[in-house]
Amino acid sequence: MRILITNDDGIYSPGIAALAQAARKFGEVRVVAPDVEQSSMGHAVTHSRPLSYRESPIAFDGIEAYRVNGTPADCVALGTHLWSKTDVVLSGINMGPNLGNGMWHSGTLAAAKQAVLLGIKGIALSTPVGKTEPDFKRIEADVEKALALLLEDTELALFNVNFPADAKGMQWTRQSVRLYDGKIVPGIDPMNRKHYWFTVSPLEPAEEGTDRWAVENGYVSITPLRLDLTADSELERLLRERPL
Ligand code: MN
């Protein structure tokens, strides 16, 4: 199995090194990742300038690795173009959760979405980060368990997986859409000019069965996703009530 690894935190993040090591137990691994952090880039692609693809000097312990001066979606488009017959794209392990409405701007998830657009399975992996850096040893067993489960499934699929440390178990979940946690916080720069931070405020409790509920309650959350955003019930109503 050919496994392409990418992320949005950049190729020097400890999260991508942890993922590459976990993935090599399941097949042939290649890393193609952004050269700098691209978090919250969403599904942006670079169309107005060429991209570079350079062998990375950083050691992934014998794993081939390339850095790209582009977005996570660029890395997947380019990486799978240059590595024929890629079976799956794994994106992460993101340093910070990707839950609920956060999925809209997630670069981590966008890389997995880009894989599915190209007909390849895509799996996004993230872990919440507290005041200390995450200890990937504490989620290692769960990452391997989730990969075994999701790589075995032969259906083309898109998954978003979040790993709290020392989880109690795993749950299939749906996306929480109850609360949007993007917040604008005003501040003053060193030159006394007003500026604004777009930030993520602490999450409030979510409804049971959702991705946020699972992680807040100590479970690994696995959400199957789809690319079709059509509101099916709304479309049915409009066809019925307002035929064109
Ligand atoms: Mn990130």
C-alpha cells in the first residue's frame, strides 16, 4: 500500500514525524508537506505561481520526504501526481483539534479532501494541544488502531479523526454544527495601533454523538465525511414547492 503523508503544520512539525512512523507499519510511506505552517488555509490551491518540490534534509528515519512551498491541498495534488498509484493520503497529526465548524478552515482536513477529489482515500488526524506540547506516545496505540480500522475499509472514503490523550475508547461521530468558535479579539500592537486577532475561544459542551462531544468526553472521534454539500431535504422541498 502506498501511503502519502502530509499536514498543514509544516514538514518540521513533530506531528507529521509521529504519523509517518505509525504509517510505515501499513505500507510504503512518502512525506510531501508544506515547507512552512499552513494551518487554517482551508482548501486553498496555488494557481498563480509554480511550486517547488525539494527533497527534505530532515530525517524521517529512512522515509522519503519532500517539502513544497504551497498549501496542504497543493502537496496532495503534486505528491500524488509524482507518485503514481497512491492508495491513501494521511494528513496530520495536527497539533490542535479539528472538530465541528473548525473543519471549514482546516488545512489538515483539506489535504484529505483533495485526495478524495482525485479518487484516493483521505484521512485527517488531529490531537488537542493544551499548555504543553502533545506527547505522541500517549496517542500512538490509538493512531495505529484507527489506521488499521480505516485502511482496511476498501470503500473510497473521507474521514476526520481526533485523538485525545489516553482515550477511553473510540466512537463513530457526526460533525457538531451547534457552535461556531471563531472569535475576533481586538488588541494594540507595539506601535500603539489597533489590530485584531481571529482566534478560537474555548469550546463549550457539545451534543452527544458529535465529534466535539466524543473528544470532550475522552474518546477518539472518527467522523465519516462527504464532499457533496447539497442540502438534500431542502432540495426535495424546493423541487416540490417551487418547481422551476
Ligand atoms: Mn495545523
